[in-house]
Amino acid sequence: MSDSFAVAAVTDTLRAILQGAVGRQVPGAVVTARPPDEVAADQPTAALNVFLYRTAVDGSWRNLDPIGTRPGETARPALPLVLHYLLTPYASGDVQESTAHRILGAAMVALHDHAELGPEEIRRAAPFSDLHLQPERVRITPVTVSTDDISKLWTAFQSQYRTSVAYEARIVLMDSSLPGRAPLPVLGRGDQDRGPEAAANTAGPLPTMTAVLPGTVQPGDELTVTGTRFDTGDAQLRLTHPLLGGPLDVPARETDATEARFVLPEDLAAGTWSAAVVLTAADGTQQATRSLPLGVAPRLLEPLPLEVEAEAGGSVRLEVRCAPPVHPGQRVQLIVGDRPLAPADAFANTTDRLRFRWPDARPGRHALRLRVDDVESLPAVDAAGRPEFPADAAVVVA
């Protein structure tokens, strides 16, 4: 989502788009963002004024759960804003109206062609904001304003009426300034962390897949898939990812009628994959089971624990290394104790180095967890086989 500078970022991005379009049609014309009475008082030679005259809260977005939270976690939802703009052309001279209409036409075509503000456009026009990281695009839509309403607007502006057109920018999601909480998770739920089991009647000619054990693994780990009729062909584990694509086929290491074991690739990306077993018969025909989710966990790399000192104001900058590297578009969080942190810098390329900023850091030792696409780094295992939080996966704030 975005920070409190998002409103200014939308205005500056609109100005940048419109300046290019208007400048080509009317050389020397400028795009301003001022109250209409101030623009009229200056009597510009040729200008287009972009005025934010109203903001509103989108009720449907306001009722949604906070993005990125999981069961048991708490966070304030984002503030979903709809921004209403009035575009007004100004010109002077003998061909005043003709020039003003050319400016207005160029502006309307530009916004028609830019119905969505792209991340790169926002980043170039407003580098001071992280609005370009917002997953939901900001859409620009023309709005019909009645004659009565437009008359009231210009009366409120205390300025002479000029031909104008209204647009809305939807949706701008501004993050809450209150931090969320992500409590430490339950480390084990029953035998092999399988939790409660429910089984249906699996009789029939088709192979079935009932479970992937364990449900969360690391690249290079071995996993076991249980089901039926795995002996009807050569078994492969077919993996697909909603962002990274696929399919990626992993041949079975061992197979019998009810179990198949696979070793995952060392370079498999972290995140939630869809896994299905594909059986290829001797005649080349294939049968596939239903898909089940498979979580591939990231891993924090040395040097750990991190030892840092708080800056003036109490903020802390953290840099961690992870494996496997994360890809652009993946959602990444570093959870320090119970405080989830978003990356301080956007990454346009695959990287294994991530930077975070922790405002109002508390002195002491805090556990570290890395979350990629809702899959967290795995706990360690003690000598008795019990899960525990790794002692070195921590940050020490002086």
C-alpha cells in the first residue's frame, strides 16, 4: 500500500502526464495545481489547472480486512481514498477560447489513454512516495457533474466560471500509522504437524492425492505425497506458482501405490506453490490428481544475529540476506518480535539482500522471521526433534 504522501503523488503524476500532452498541443502551456481563484488572478498566457476539490472514503474498501494479515494477527486497515479533481484550461489573447479548448481536449485525450497510473509513471513523477508499490492500480475516471453542482463549485471558488471537466482517482490506499502485531505462531499441531484429518471415499479408477507432508518445506528438502493409485504410471510432482508460472515437473524418487517421495530443487523460489501428481502410463497417457498447496519457506542467512544501534529518533535500519532470492512482485515482510516490517526499498530484480526500517525500535533482543508470500521461515529443531525458534535468528538493538 502507500504512505501519507500518496495524495500528493497522485496530483504530481497527473501533472506530469498532462504537461507532456498539453505542451505538445500548445507549446509554452503549463500545468498547475492551484485554487482556481489564484490561477485566474495571475492571468496565465496558457495553462491547465488541476485542482483537488474533494476527497472521499470508499466504503467497500474500508470494510475489507487489512491486506497481508493472517489469522491471529491484528492491524489497522488502510484508508481508502477517492480523489476528485477539476481540470480547467486558461488562455488569453484574441484566440482565448480556441486555445483553452485545445488545452482541454489534449488533457482529456491524455487521461483517456492513461486510465490507470502505472507504477513507473508514479515513481518518476513522485519519488518521495511509495504509492508505486501499492498492489491496486489507481484508476482515472471521468465524472459527470450536474449544472447545479458545478455552479455551486465555482461559487465556492469565488471565481468566474470557466469550462471544466471532473475526474476521480480511485483507489488510493494509505497505510495506517499504527503498527500491526504478528504474534509468534504455534510450532506444532499434532503428529507431523498435520492437524486434524478428514478422508473421503477414494474408491474409483482415478489416482487421488490426499496430503503433502510436510506442508511447508525448504528448497532441497524431501517431501512425501500420500494418495492412491500412484503405481499406475511414472510419477512426477507438478508445481505451479501464481507469479512465477510453471509448470515445474519433479520426478519421483520412490513410489508405491499410496506414497510418492520427491526431492525439491535447490533453487525453488519461496512462496505458495500448487502441487499435483502427474502419472504417465506406458502408452504416454497422463492422469493428474487435484492440486494441493505447498509452502516453500525462505531462510535467513548469516551473519546472524544482527547487532544494530538505534539512530536519532529511535529508528533502526536492518539488512538481511535470504535464500532463495525473492522475485519482483512477491510480498515480503520481516517480522521483528511481533512487528511486521515492509521492505524499505522496492526491488526491481531478483535479490537475496533485503533492507528494512524499524521506526520506534525497542532496545533488546528480538526474534526475526522472514515472510514471503505468506510463507514464513521455518523454526529450528532441537536434539529431541521438537521445534524451537533459532537462537541466532534475532536482532539485538543497543
